Amino acid sequence: MPNTKSAVRRVRRVKKQTQINRIRKSKYKTAVKKMDLLLKSGEKAKIKEFFPKFQSILMQVAKSGVVNKKTAARKISKTSKKIK
């Protein structure tokens, strides 16, 4: 239990931030799974259409710190190699 006024506020803030981070992580995982499915299906047109959005989602999540920037960059790089 928080003992001070500032600790109470901090607990409230952390709770909100945890929810936001969960949403971001979920969005990240969904994008990765969708890209994997598209790569397995082999539909070039859909892959090329989704790739910019995939890249954008990964960089947004990395920018917010939910996922490491290098992890996001590595996933983007590996995916772009598979597309070519």
C-alpha cells in the first residue's frame, strides 16, 4: 500500500500506463503474426501492401519502449529479406 500522496498518484499512473503498454504489445504481436501468415501464404501483393503498416507498427512500439528498438529493427530487416 502506498503511504504518501505522491505514491498514491504514482500507483494510479502506473496502472494506466500498464494498460496502454498491454495494448501496444498486443498490437505488435498481432502485426508479427499477421506478417508471418502472409509470408507462409506467399501472396506477394498482400505482403507488399501490409509491409509499410507492419514497419510502422513495429517502430511505434519500439519508440514507446515496449519493445527494444533493435528487436523491432531486426524483425523488419528479416521480414524485408524474406519478401525479396
